[in-house]
Amino acid sequence: AQKITQTQPGMFVQEKEAVTLDCTYDTSDPSYGLFWYKQPSSGEMIFLIYQGSYDQQNATEGRYSLNFQKARKSANLVISASQLGDSAMYFCAMRESGNTPLVFGKGTRLSVIA
Amino acid sequence: GAVVSQHPSRVICKSGTSVKIECRSLDFQATTMFWYRQFPKQSLMLMATSNEGSKATYEQGVEKDKFLINHASLTLSTLTVTSAHPEDSSFYICSASRDLISSFGQGTRLTVV
């Protein structure tokens, strides 16, 4: 069963606007972490933001915020004030408890338009 | 945060030859590292879990004799693609975790001709 679902293969956003990238997840482990990574065309995986399952508040990192809705099992990424350099693939990922690997969604390609 | 270094970043090899990819944790000791493969326009798929001092654990469908993983020290894991074929051409990337955050190497783009 797919554990991470990203339903938006591609998204367009106007420069300086905000955009939300969707992510839902599925796990029976009460302890887990949710991650968002940015992958530009160079291939490197750039860590953006982390949300722990027990965190009471939504995570924020600069222009990135994570809209964590635990009951709905969603962890959407919000990018505010989009910049041209934000154009890239974005992956949502989850890691369950213990030293376990990340499981990735299929990704969303974000294109920022001037 | 944790720093992971991977090299080479890009390699072209002839069919039938072997290629070794190195993954180093620079500022921490990683008892476990993960190797992923990413085909064009697809997501990262876990290949294997590399455990320091013991055998790697491979995901279903990944040939352990073809993708040799060695984790001889707490800071170095290597992936060797043996007898490479064009279908092995892909982007290979390693990851290690420190505390809660997973850090990735820069990735290796392998082209087998």
C-alpha cells in the first residue's frame, strides 16, 4: 500500500504568490516524521522542513510552512512569496519510528512563472 | 545538520564493467545508511539499507549480487554496481540520518554505454 500520496504531478504559481503542495500519508505507527525535500534539476535533495507526529504546532522554516492535519493524515507544504528559484521537484516523505528509511511520494513539479 | 558527501557525481562506464560509488558522513557517525535509486521523472526508491559491520538489507527485487554494498566504517558506505548494463543507468543517492533529519549525498548519475 502506498504510504505517501502526492496527487499533483505538476503545479504552476505566479511569482510572489503562495502555493500549497498536497501530501497525504498512511501509517499505523504512532511515532513518525514527515519531511519535505526540494530536488532541483541537479538532483540534490534539499531538506526543507520537518514535522513530528507529536508536534503540537505546525512547522515553519522561513517561507516554508507545513500544514499538518493529523486526523486527516495530511502534511501539505505551503510556500509563500514564490520565487523563480523555487521551480523544482518537491517530494513529501515519511519515516516511521526507529532508524528506518524515508518513504517518498511521487513528487510534484512546481513551476514558478514570472 | 548532518553532512553527507557522495562521489562521483557523474560517471559513464562501458557495459560489463563495475562502478563504485562512495558515500561518506563527514561530521557524524552513521551506523546506518540508505541507498536509493531514481529513474528519470520518478521518485526515489529504496534499494538497500547499509549497516556498519554487517550485511546490507536489500529491498525486494534488488539483486544483491549486482549491487554490492559495503559499510566497513561508521563514516563510509560504498555501492558497487557490478557488470553494469545500460538498464542500470540511473541516479543513485545515499542518505544517512542524524537525530531526526535525513541528509542526502549529492547523488551519482550513472550512464552505462
